[in-house]
Amino acid sequence: MDFQLPNFFAPDEASGSPQTRVPFTLVIPAYNEERRLPTSIRDIRSFFKNVQDNFEVLIMVEKSTDRTVELATEAARGEPRIQIIDNKVQKGKGYAVKSGMLRAKGDIVFFMDADLSTPLVEVISFLAHFAEHPQTDVLIGSRAHAKSNIIKRQSLFRQSLGRGFNKFVQFFGVKGIEDTQCGFKAFRAKACREVFSRQSLNGFAFDVEILMLAEELGYKIDVLPVKWINSPDSKVRIFIDPLKMLWDLMKTRRLVQKTIREKPLSP
């Protein structure tokens, strides 16, 4: 695919020199993904094969019980822009995402799921939106958006769980955002550093925390429709993780307010 990447670099906002920055970073958390991840890496290589810019893909592998690291490393061989990083711990998706977002060099930093349930073409859509809307700091995909194209839906039971969780989100957390859990979000470099350096939740509820933090820090959040394909191999344990997420959600508002008091945004 041939396209020209916009230049997002702003010396007063991005850390490091222009020589150390790249146009964008994709952060992909992975845990026991030996079956899906190699295919996703091959898809990434194929999709961006004609891009000359020195972007980066950081695949953050939580300590797994399968051969995720070995097979991902083999799939990425010969492509230095794709890095397989063995976290050597298993703390949760939130921790894996945070560790990748904080080491990213991209002027725009994405995180997305290992199964590429949001297709790679949406990276281009999001980059274009950032280029056309310089005031936007955070951009999130929403499966609930009227213009989203849900190619393969979750089971009715999982959809019901998601809708129920969102009602609690609207009550306890981020009002006005109908889908906080879509695993496709992007941040400008400065917003990325400020938000993820304050993140503390390691589990699946981290999405709500980072959006609360972004709001409290005054960053502008836009929501875009996305294409989305449900994967039947979701890592969310259907009878355990929703309860943990709900518990985290109930304490997140107080947690975020405490974080902002202790670590306000520098002028």
C-alpha cells in the first residue's frame, strides 16, 4: 500500500530530538498468542511494505506459557521496524500496553489488539484525522459509533456484558463515550507520556483509567468509527474478568483524582 505519512513532529511537545522520533508507533500487547500473532505480524509487514518511513511496531509479550516470543521473533525476522519485547512478567494487558506506550518513539502512538480485530487500514484513517485536526490529542475507536462497520459481532452474551459494563462506566467513569473498551486508541506523543506515566491499573479496566486521566489532564479526545472483526479467541475470561473490571471501575474515579492531585500536569 502506497501512502505518504504526515509529519506530526513538534519540537516543543515531543520528547527526544527529531532524529530519534518516528512518525508513528504501534504497540501490541500479547499473551499466549503463538497461534494468532505470527499471522498478524505477517499482515503488518505486508500492509506497510511500501512505507519508507522508519515507523516502529512494539510487540509487548507478557510472560506466556506457549512459544509466543519464539514464533513472533521468527515472523518479524528481517524487519527491524518490528520489535518483539519479552516483558518476562505477567501482570495484565494494562501493564503490557503501558510499558510499550512509555518506550514508544512515535509522534503518534497507537495501541491495538494482537488479533488485529481493528484492521490496519484504520491506522491510516487515524493518522489522517490527527493531521487534519491538530487540536486533537487522543483518538479512540468506537464500535458503538453509528458509522462503524462491525464485520463479525460478538456473541449476544458478550454484547450484553459489554452494554452492562458501559452503563457502569457512564455512572462511575467516563460520560459520553459509548465504547471505552475498543482496543484501538492513539495518542500524540506528549499526551501519551503524560497519561501513561500516571496509569496504575494493570487489568482490562485500564482503558477507563487512561480516558479519565486524559480528561482530567485537559486533553481533547475525539471518537471515530472503525471497522471491527470479533475474534472468538478473546482473552477476557467471561466469568472472572468482568467482575474484576467492575471492582476496578468503582475505585477508578477516586484513584484518578488522587493521581492528579499528587502528579498534576506541569505548566
